Amino acid sequence: MVLIVMSTGFLLILMGLYGSLTNRNILRMIVSFTVTNTGVNLVLISVGYMPGRTAPILDETVAVSEVAQRIIDPVPQALVLTAIVIGVGVTALMLAYAYRLYETKGTLDISQFTELKW
Amino acid sequence: MKKELEKRTIKGPDGFEFEVDPLTDYYCDLPPTVQTPAYTRIIESFFNWARSESLWILGFGTGCGAIEMRPLMTPRFDAYRYGVQWRPTPRQANLFVISGYLSVKTLKRVIRSYEQMQSPKYVMGLGSCTINGGMYWDSYNTIKRLDDFLPVDLYVAGCMPRPEALLAGFQELKKIIRAGEGEGANEYAKRFEWYKKNQKRTIHDWDMPDYNW
Amino acid sequence: MVSPLVLLGTPLGMAFLLGMLQNRWRFASYGITLLTMTCMSLFSADWVLGFASGSLVATDFSTAGAPPPFAISLRMSLTEASLILLVNLAGLFSTLYLKEELLRIGRRGMAVLLIDIMALCGIILTRDIFNLFVFFELVVISTGGLVLLSDDQRAPSAGFKYLIVSQLISVLLLIGIIFAYHSTGTLNIDGMAAASLGLLKGGALAFFLILIAVISELKPFPANGWALDIYESAHPAFSAIFSAAASSAALFAVAKLLPMGGESWLPVVSSIGLVSFLAANLFALCQENDRRLLGYSSIAQTGLVLVVIGQQDILGERYLFIAGGILLAHAVAKAGLYWLSGLLSNRHLTAWTVLRQSPLLLFAFISFIALLVGLPPFPGFYAKWELVHLLAQEGRLAILGLVLLGALVEAGYLFRWFGKVVKRSDGGEEAAVFSVAPIKTLVVFAAVAGGWSLGYLWGQLSLFDNILHTIPVLFALGFLLLERFPVWLKNSLAIVGLVSYYLISYPAYDPMQLIFGTVILIGGGVILLASYSVSGRRMGFYPSAMLMFAGLSLLIEAKDSFHFFVAWELLTIGSYFLILRGKQSEPHALSYLVFSLGGAFLILAGFALAAEGVELFPLSSLSQVTADKAPWVFILLAVGFMTKTASVGLHIWLPGAHAEAETDVSPMVSGILLKAGLYGLVVLLLGMGKQQLYGVELTHVMLWIGALSALLGNLMAVFQEDAKRLLAYSSIGQMGYALFGLALMNHLGWLMALMFVINHYIYKSMLFLSVGGVAKRTGTRLMYQMGGLITLMPLSFIAVLIGIIAVSGVPPLSGFGGRWIFYNAILTAEYRLPIILIFLAGPIAFLYLFRLIHTLFLGQLKDEHRQIKEAPFWLIVPQMIFVACLMAFALVPGVALRRFDLYLNQFFPQGGLNWEGVSITSQFGYWSPVSIMVVVMVIFASLLGWLIFVNRKAQKVKQFNMVFAAERPYRPETTHFAWNFFAPYKKALGFLIQPLATRFWGMVMDLLHTSADLTRRFYTGNGQTYAIHLLAFVVVVYLFSMGSL
Amino acid sequence: MMRELYKKTKQLFPLGDLTEQRHDLVFVSIPHPFLSSLLRHLRDKEGFSHLVLLTAVDWLERGEFQLTYLLCNRSKAWDMGVRVVLPREGATMESIHTLWPTAATYQRELKEMFGIDFPGSPGVNDDFILEGWDDIPPYRRDFDTLKFAEARFTQRPGRESLDPAQHMAKHHSDGS
Amino acid sequence: MNFEWIQIPYSLLTLFIVINYGLLLNAFIAKIAARIGRRHGIHLFQNHIDLIKNYSLRTSITHGVMFYLGPVFRLGGGVGLLLFVPTLYGSEMFSNLSFSGDLILALYFVFFGALGMALGAGESGHPHAAIGVSRGLSQMTTAELPFALAVFSVSLQYQTLSITEIVSLQQGGFLNWTLFTNPLAVAAAMLSFLGSMMRPPFDVVLAPQEIPIGPPTEYHSSYLAMMQTNRTIFPIAKIVIYMNLFFGGAASWPVFFLKVFLIYMVSVFVGVVFPRFRVEQSIRWFLIYAVPLGILSILWV
């Protein structure tokens, strides 16, 4: 189970990277990056998952005394949450950039924006 | 007159402009003066003897006679034994041998060279052309009388005189010098105006300074 | 003290507050931003002061009421506090600088700026690795926003490239963090370090991912194309933050993370840093765009700090001093330079010429460059000194060499830029564009002040003296304040200063120092007399000249390697500025500086190698260097010093530098400055004596070099058309003689060398002044354009006449004494072959000397010079003093040499001279200067009397009254035989002066430039390519580090 | 043979009659406008690479100057003179210094001595032998050299001149 | 080795003897050359007469101060060189003014006259003078080199720079002469000697037909007379150095006259046999043939 999720996560990361490096269209690149981000999040989750344990929610089903044995580590999940938020922020910024770039040149081809080089 | 000899305006490095007259600014403007002999007669005679025994000829062949002067240096004639030698620069020569016909163009150079020689200096006319024009008596470009232009100490007649005649001429010249009569340079200085007048009459494009030491 | 949490919270809160304001209240928003920044700066300054005064100790602040690993903790110590102060000050000044833009954009921009600064502080403060990630992402987002501040149309594309790359980085970082967490169970950095993350299974990879991600934020070569684009296109004020603050924060993050991985990762970091340092400096060589160049320079400096971080295992307690010195100097300078670049509209390097309109801004510019290059008295200098020593002590010589090489390249392009700014003609239109907003200028000067204060601070912190506390340096810097006063005042002050310093210090000198000291201080004063001939203010001259003299006077007083090297750098810089003042001297000054700094770095390396960990290495301990190192130390130092004496092969800087310098500067740099190299050699040889390397006697090699310099220097002088170049080449030859004398390693050889010091000073100064005066009057330095000046400039002629008689060594003048001692010296020499070259070189001196005097003063007077006057009075005065000195020295050489001769007895007991009576006797021969002078004078006078008697009526004639084969000359130009004067000599020996050295160094330069130009093209400008670079970089580093671990 | 050369060349240029001086020396004439093309042809195609001399004759009676360009073919040891005739008044001829640079010197001499102009020839107006000449050119046959010499130079008195013709006649009669 | 007033008249006596000997020697050599060519040749006293004549010329010009001083430098150099070297070995009377300095002084004082003369010639403004100087200096650089090497070799050999001591070490039979004890040095020095005598094949400096006699082009009258005086003294002064260094010196005037004559004849013999070298040719010649000899001699001692 963990292995599947982690593999899926890495697969997604690789797919996303492949997509972002091979697609010239900026929007497609941004989409690819979101795929990558999803993959990363999956990996985070999978690393933090412990088989046979329950969600890290302290309610009546889990006694406080058993917490250390019963629930999975909450930290990775917290990290994922933060990472998602940040990912959204960055994606939004990239989209805003895509808009600005399209305004300046009328194209979304990344290979057209190479005035700055050398 | 050549363009190089005209007055020109020069701009100095600091931007100041001034005029340069090539004919006066580059040349000394004092005419030759009469040079008095040494203090006493004995010394002057001694000097004259030395001068006569050390005739340094200016190596300037003005005409066809130059070819007669070359053999003098050879073992056959050996002019050296008379104290004669050729110098390549007028500054160091005392005797100017006008060797044959003298064209107007060459005359200019001859005058310059003569004036550059140091006093006392002697002039020897070689061949009839220097005496009366010789076979060039009616030529449009050859002077007829050398002594109009320079004070001549001695003529060697002939057309052309052989080297032996020239040697004889040297001996005669020595006698003249020793007798204290080789004062051509002083003669030139004394009658400078006259000589210049003659020179200028013949040389129409006189583009030299009057005194070219 | 304000809690670090408040420090982070305040800007955050204010940013939210700004979000709630109305768009119209622009000034209010700006006020809030400014206030926040000011408060933050004050808070952090408060912390710094607290730590500095020792009242505080490093503390961890827990958040959320729990210690780690249960909550994030922040740490505050002196390092963090200083960095936060740096970040906040950068933010504050950029805010001030950005006033117009921020007001235009409104509150959102200000909020983003606040967030950026906050995030940077966060990176520095946090001890939680995920928190670090969050702050990094915040920096990314705010950077993305701030890049858009720029007017540049290309900025968005640069920002987007950045975003692409930062996506990749965040992926790496996140994966690394989670696996690190997985293996250690904590997110706290210290916790991870305690768990020895790097040693755990899988932990190494996790740590690698984290480290490489953070390093990638440092824009390492080659994964840095995006950063350059941002530097080039972003608003300069943002670039200032990006370069100064962001880099510092990221560097600190790397330093913070490293303990997690353990010491085995240090070489990886060092290597990355070193490669970045070298590559970025190399690429910067080809840049024409100022901001991109600064970007490359930033990357290089970051790389250097990375190297220092990687070397922390050997740096010990000096680690912070060194890293901080370099980092802060870089941050201040780079921020300052970016702010400065914002004052200009044109992006070409030469557009900076408009700075010349404002001397203060020019001063700012050079201060920044000096900060970057690490010249004394700035922090980088102290840092570099200690770094190099520690590296040498631990035997990390490859790193040492590469760091110095990179630093040399960096100094090269930065000073080339400075040269362009000072010397290139500025277009009128650019001048019009240049309008200085007072607030922006103020920001720039704040950076200048910061830089100098840092210099002072580091001087105080250093293990050695503070350079800014030495009297000569202060005296020189004092002239900066006097710039507004006229020349005569400053000049008098300078002369009085030199002479009084001499009077104060000479009782403490030993005879050798006395000779050098007299030449430097009194000699300098005499040459300065010539400076009275300049009118106006002469901005920049006196600080530079006095800096050079300060360096020189400190040099001869130096007792240990540190002071020696400081003095060496000071005199190099001072003289560089002096040389740069010449009209056409830009390229020559540059090559002078590059060669000098190269030599200085060799000296630095040599001292470092010799010191072996001794903090204050006394020069006298050179004799105790261990036998295996000694020859190498000897070579390094000797080559360094021979760069200064312009020995053949290293000489190509000299002719241009000396020839193009101003009239009164040429004698200073030739007559006095060259002696610094000789002094160095004297110190070296006294200390180390003879050394052998692989059986080769190194002093024999020096003999050959000296002889070759003498021969080739003289030979090249023969074929010069430029009078000052001729003298310059002649200096190479003369220095060759002196070097030869020293390398003989016997009593008389040294005496000769010292005699050369005095003689060369006198006659070369005199000749340079004289020729300079002539060049001033005629408006040309080409000899064939002059001629016949003897009647117009008789005094100059006399100076040159006396000078050339002295140079050529003809009795009765003082040069002969040198030759006489030379012959006596070589009779006891154990190695004879190079003497042949010296013998050949001797008469060659006649060739160029005659050419000099003939083509200038004799021959035909040119038309345009008919009305020129004698050289200015104040140029003649020192010349006449020199004439008198030469005469006196010729008559009584014993006055100067006798004491030194005795002094030499302690080093070379054999072969001294006997000074009793009129004659000076050696074991081989004798020499009586007075008799020679009298005899020659009597003969000369009687013959002259005789000539006047027989030739009293000589008629004075004019220039064309001469035998000209019965023709007449028409123009002086065609009658003056001067051009290519020694044509037949060229036919015979011209093959010896093939410009091999010039070609070799030219080839090195071309190679550097071409390779830089070719390789930099892999920055294609495509964001995807950059991403691939990053991935490739990660993979390559991984392979290498795994291989090495 | 040179006659064949003449025939061959005549088909190309309007040559005048052929004068055969020797088997290796011939003269041809040509109207002066064709001169330079003929010379170029001879130089480039027929191997007359050398300009031996350029000289003039003053045909005062005919009111003409005759110029002779003497060319040499070194490999065959042939000489060929090309003659052109110019009107004497305002005599002007095309310069051939582009074909042979040495021609400039000849042309300068002709300008000075005959007053034949060669526009474009380098230094053609410079003094050659006579410096500062202010009379008609001395080689023109209408120039009276004796009169000039008497006016310009002082003769030494007492000089006797013998008329060469009479002198020789007297010798002849003596001898017979 | 101290100065006595009596040395002044003694020195003047040396000068007088050397001048007359030099004039006669030159004439005699010219006479020999003439006799070989089956000529009578000049009178033995011809050089005296020429000298008197030149001093007796009535006019002269000057191009300026340096022009005027040039011959003074030139003759001063010759006289100084002669007087700084002891003429006769062991004679107090003819040790001249050698108390002023040793061999090195003589070696460098050679240039005094050359330099002054070059300056004087330079001020005449004549291009030929400058060309001549240019050639002379060029040739000198390599012509003097073998001699310098030989001097170095000799002083190494005798471990002294004092001419008197060098001569004294050569006493006791001609096999003690440097000529036999250090033949390489002598060979090098004699080749160098050829170059410094201004005779063919190394007389391109004067080159009368090409650049009318080079540096002295403008000199005349008493200037020329002074230079002629120098031309008689200077070669002899140089030969005296050679004689002292390499040929055992001379203890009496007859030996002196003989040795000087013989050494002089070396350059004369070479001169009448070889045609003139161009400057670069002579430079190469010295570098290829003479300098290696000098180097060998240094390595040998």
C-alpha cells in the first residue's frame, strides 16, 4: 500500500517534470508542475503513513494514553497541508506571470522569452 | 620659386600661429668678411707653407674634367706625395677645382659649396671652358667666364688638360700660396656685391639666401 | 530586546495591515512600510549591540510554548543578529530607494517587500527545516512579485524562469525534508544534526537533497542562468536585496544545514563554491551589461563564501571572521553598486562614465570595487589574509591557488570597468540623462559609510593592526577631505608631510632602510616639487600619491609579513590610481594592476606558506622556513617581487604604465615605485639566502633573469619611437642590473644594487621630468617629431645630458661608480655565464641614450616648435636639484654608501671596500672619484681654452647652414634623421625583441576571454534549459559526492 | 621577321609606311591618336617590353614635331621605332607613363626642351636640367642660342672663333 | 699612487711624445701602404703639416654649444684615456695620472670622447652625422663585447684590476705574456681591436663615399684639427691598454714604439685585405666569431 502510493507519487513527479521540461507552452508547464506537486504531496503522505494506524484525530475512538501507538504521525500531514497551500500560491503566481508574459509578447511559447541570456 | 621656399604659417603646439620664412629663418645672414692674416709675417709665411703643402680638394666634379682628376690618385700620378688629397665635404676642403664646363644649374651648387669652404680657400679653373666657354662658347646653358662668379687663383688651359697639367697646376698654386697671393677668399669678401650681382644675373631663379655659409 | 518572534511578526502584521488600507493612502502606506523597516533595523541593531557588548548569549526561542521537536524554534546569536541587521538595512535602504516605484504601485508592492524581508529574516532565524522551506517559498513568491517592479519588459520572463527553477528546488527540498524527517523523527535542524542524519541509512540522500536544494538557491554555476536574468532585468534596488540579503540568508542556511550532514560534506560545498567562483568570474570578463556583470560577481562572491563555509573545519574560531568579512563586504558593496546602477539610465559599462561628474559618486564606486576585491583596509582583505594563511597551513594549496586565481580575474574585470569609467569619453546625451535624486544618492553613501565602517571594524577585530590606525594611511586619506583646495596648498602639505615623516622615523632606520627611506620620502618630496607646475585642484591626485607613499613608507618599516603585505597592497593601489590619471593610460594601468595584484597574490601565498600557522610572521623568520618549503616560498616571493621590478617576461605592464603616466607621475612610479620590488628582494634574499630546487641554484636563475632583463630591456628601449617609452624600457634594463647585483649574493653585488637604487632614482626621475617637460611643450612624445630643442630648452638639455652620462656609466659622473663596483663584484662571482649578457647590455644603453638626446635636442628644429619656451619652472627645479645631487654623488659616493658598506659586513663579511683616503679600494682595484673629476675637468677646461684661443671667431650659423651635397634641405622634417634610428641594428639583432612575453600574455588573455565567451553561451535564456541545467547539476554533484563520500 | 609583324599589326592599326633601318630595327609611323593603343599592343602582345627612349625632332619648316618612341623586344633583339607627328603650335601629346613609368622622365625633358606638353604625366612641369628657364624652350629650332648666350653671359674678350665649315675647307684645300 | 705636481709636466711630456709618434706612425703606415701600391705616398711629416694647416685656417663656423664642445670632448677623451693608463711599466715618470683609477676607468673612459663627439655631430643638424653615429654606436655594442669579455678574463686570471699589477705579473720573459698564458682572451680582444680602429672592414661609420665621412661631416678648421689630434692619440692610447693587458707592456720607449707599431699593423693588414662590412654584417661577425672566443676564455680561466 505505502509502496504503491509512494511509487505513484514518484511517478507523478517524474511525469510532471517530464511534462514541464518538454512542453513549450507555459500553461502546460504550469499544469505539469501542479502534477509534480501532487506527486510530492503523495510521497510526503506515504512516508508519514504507518500501516494499521488511524488518523491523527484525537476523539473518542483513540484513547489519549494510546495515542503514541494508535495514530499515525501527524507531522507529514501538516506538512502536506502547508505544501499544498504554498503550491497553490506559487501556481497562482505562475499563472499571473503567464498572463503578463502573454501580454508582452502575445505568445505562451517559453522558447520565445530568451532575450536575457549569456 | 619652389613651394617649399614660400613663407608659411605654422601652428605651434599651444595653438599659437606664426610665420616661417624658409629663406631667412633657416640660414645665417652675415656676409663673408675679410680675414686678416696672422699677427706676424713669419707665422703667416709658416702657415702659408703649411697650407700650400696640404691642399685638400673638394671632391666635386663639375664637368667632364672630373674624369681627369681620378687618375691623380692612382700610382701613376700619385698626387698624394704633393700633400694633395680629396675631401668629401666642402667644410674640410681648401681647393675647389672647377673641372671643365660649368652649367648654370651646377653653378648654383658650386657657389654654395664654395661659400661653405673655410678661408683661406682656392679655386682652380680646369680647361678652356672655365676660361672663355671653350667649345661651349655659344651654349645657352654654360658659363663663359668663371672669374665672374668666383675668384680664381689659377687656370689650367686645355681641352681637356691631362693629369700632368693638373699636377703642374698644383705646383704653381703652391707657389702662389707661399707667396701670400692666394687671397681669393678675401677677394670674394671684398667684392662680394659684385660677385653676387654677376651670380644673380646669370642665375635667374635665385632661390638661395644671399649668404650660404 | 525584542523577541525574534516579534521581529518576524511585525512585518507580517504590517503587510496584512497594508492589505487592509485603501489604495489612495499611498503615502500612509509608504510611511508604514518605512517605519516597519526602520523599527526592524533598530531592533536587529539592538540585538547586534547586545551580542557585541557581550551582555547577551546565543539563545533559542521556542514558539507555541514547546521546545523542539514539538514546535519550531528560532535562534538568535551574534551571527543571526548581524545578518538580520544586514537584511533589514538592505530592505530599509531599498525602500527608501524605491520610493517612487512603491508610491506608483501602491500598498501591494510594499506588502510584498515587507514579506520578502520577513521571509529572509525567517530563513536566518529558524531552526526548523520545514519552516526553512516555508520561508524559502515565501521568498520565492515575494521575489516573483518584486521582480515585476522593474520597468524592464524582459523582467517577467526572468521571473518566470525563476519560478520554474524554484518549483524544482521545492520538489527536491520537500522530498529531502520528508525523508530526513523519516529517518530522524524530527524537523529541528539541531535535532537532525544530533541524530547524525548523514550517517543514517537513506539519510545521506535526504540530506543531499536538502543541501543541494538550498545550494541551488545560491545560484551555483552552472545552475544559475535564471539568477543572472533576474539580476539583469530586475529593479536595481531589488537586485540589491536579492544579491546582498537573499544570498546572505541562503548562505547562512547552508551553513546552518551542514552540521546535519557532517564534515564529509564540506569538500562538496567547497568544490561547488570554487567552481562557481571561478566560472562566474570568468564569465564576467565578457560582460558589457553592468547589472549582469554585477550578477556574475555576486555569484562569484557567494561561491567564495561557500568555499569558506566548506573550509570551516580548518578555520576554527576565525571562521566567522573570515566568512563574515567576505560576506559583509560583498553584501555592502553589491548593494551599493546596484543602487548606484539605478542612478544611470544606460546599461552599458561605459555609461558609468557619467559618474565622473560627481567625485563623491566616483569615490563611492571605487570604494565598492575595493570592498569587492578585498583591498586594504576593507574586511575582505583581512578575511582573505587569514583564509589564505589557514589554507596554506593545512596544505590545501590547490584551493588556495584557485581562490587567488579567481580573485585575480575578479579584480581584473572590476578594475577594467573602473578604468573605463574614469577614462572613456562620455557621450553628451548620457550626461544629460544623469540626474541624481538626493534620496537615492543618500542610500548609496550609506553603503559607502557602511563599507568603511566595516573596514574599521574588521581592522579592530583582526589579529593584527588596524590599517586605518597607521599615520601614513590616515595622512593619505586625509587628502580626500582636502580635495577642494588648490594644488599649491595640497602640494606643500604633501611635501611637508613626507619630509616630516622622514625626520620622525629615520633615526630608527638601519642603513639599508635609510637608503630606501631617503629615496622614497625625500626623493618623493623632490619629485613633488614638479607638481607645483599644475594649477587648479587636481582632484584625486594627492590621495592616490599619498596612498602610494604611505604604502612605500610602511613597506620599509614593516617587521612582519602582514604589515609588509598591507603596505604592498596600499602602494599598488595608490600607484594604480596615479598611473590611471594619464591621458591614454587606461589599458596600461589595468595591466599594471593585474600584474601587480598577481604578484601580490604570489607574495601572499609565499608568506602564507612560510608562516606555517604563526600569526604574526616576522620577516626575519624567513630564514627559519623548513627546508622542504623554503625553495617554494622563495620562488613565490621572488616572482612576486620581480613582477614589481618588471623582470623580463613579467615586464609588459611597465612601458605603457610609465610612459602614459602624467609628467610628474612617471618619475614617481619609475624612480621610486620600482624600488619597492627591489626592497622586497632585498628582504627576501637577506632572509632566505641561497635556495636550491631540484639542484638548481635559484639565485643563479635570478642572475639569468636579471641579465636577460638588462639585455632585453635595453634592446627594446633602442627601438622605441616614444621618448617616455624608451625611458620606461630602460628602467626594465636598469632593474635587471640591480636584480643581477642582488642575485650575485656577494658584498659588492649588493653594494652595486643599492647604488643603482640611488642612481636610478636620481637619473630616471630627472630624465622623466625633463622628457615630460619637453613633451608638455611640444605636445608629442614621439621623438622623430621633435629635434633641435637645445637652444630653446637649454636647462632640460643639461638635465638630459647629465642624466645620460650618468646612466651610461661614463666617468666622471656617478654611473661609473656603479660599473666599477660591478666589475669588482663579478670578479668574485661564482657563476659567470650571465655576465656575458650584462656585458652586451652595457653598450646598448648608449644607443638609446644617444637617440634620446639627439632626436630631442639636437638635429633639426621643427617649424612648429620654433617658438616654444623652456619647460615650466617647477619642472626645472627638481631637475636642477637632481643635477646637483648627481654631481655630489659622483664626487663623494662614500657619503651615501659607506655606512651601507659597513652594514653589509654583517651579511657578507668578505669583499668590502676600503674608503680611507681619496681613493676607494677593493681587493682588486682602486678608484678615486675626486681625482677623476678633477683630472677630467682640467683636461676639458684646458682643451676648451685652447679651442677658444684658436677658434675665437667662430661664426654662429643656423640650422640649414650645412653641407648637403651642394643641395639644400627644404624642410626640417626631412633633414632630421630620427625615425627608425637604429635600422641596421634592427636588422642584426631585431630578432631578439620578438614580443614573446606580450604574445604569451595576450594569448592567456585571449584564451580566458574566448573560453568565457564560448561557455557562457550555454545560458541560452530558455527557462526549460535552465531547469535542465539544475537537474544536471544535481545529478552531477550527486555522482561526485557519492563517489567521494 | 619584322616585316611580318608589320603586316600583322597593320591589319589592326592604321600604320604608315615601314622604314627598315636594319634587319632588327624598323620605324613605323602612326597618327597620334592611335599611339598609345599601338604601344600597348606592342608591349602586351608582341613582347616589346622595354621603352628605350622617347625623343623629338623639331620640323620647324613643316610646323611639326616628330616624336619617336623606340621600343625593344629583348627576347628577339628587335627594336621598333614608332613615330608620330604633332602640330607644332600648342603641341600636346598623350602621356604614356601608365605604360612605362620611365616615360615620365622623357616627357618631362621634352616639356622643358621642346615645350611639348604631356598632360597628366607625373612632374611634367618640374625643372629637369634647366632651373628657372624663362625663355622659349632651347631645343626649338627658332631659339637662337648664340644670341641668348651673348645676352646672358659675359664673354671673355679676345676669343677667336673659327667657322668650322671654312676651317675644314681650308684644311681640305691644304691637303689636296 | 698619490698625486705629485711633477706628474703634470711628466704627463705633458708623454702627451707630446705620443702625439708626435702617432702622427709619424700614421704617416709611416700610409707610406707603407703607398709603397705596396708602388706609389711614393705622403710625406712622413704630411700629418704634421695637415694638422698645422687646419689649426691655421682663418674662419670657422659653429652650429651651437654642443657642436663647439664636441671636439673638446673627443680630444679630452683621448688625452684622458692616455693619461689614465701608465704608458711605461716601472717608470714613475710615465705612469701618468693612473692614480685616479684602474682598468675599469680606462675601459669606460673610452666612451667619454665618443659620446661627446656624437653629441657635437648631432648638433650640426646634418643627417649624415646622425646616420654615422647610429652606425658607429650599433657596431660598437658588439665590437666592444669580446674586449670586455677578454678584460674580464684577464682580470680573473690575474685577480686584479690594476693595470700596473697586470703588467708586472707578465714580466720575466715573453712566455709570461697573456698572449701565451691566455691566448683565447687575446684572440677575442684582438678581433675586437679590429672593430674599434675605424679601419676596413669596419669603417662603415665614416664611409666617405656614402655618407661623406659620417659624424665629422660638418667639422672643419680647428675642430677638425683637434679631432685629428685625437685620431693620433686615441688609437695609441687604446693600443697601450692592449699592450699592457696582453703583450707584457713596455718598459722603455723603444719597446713601446715597437709594440704599438706591431699591434697597429694588425688592423692595417686586415684592413688592406678585406672590403667593408655593412653594420649588421659586422655585428653578426663579432657575435659569431669573436664573442664565442671571449666566452671560452672566461670559462677557461
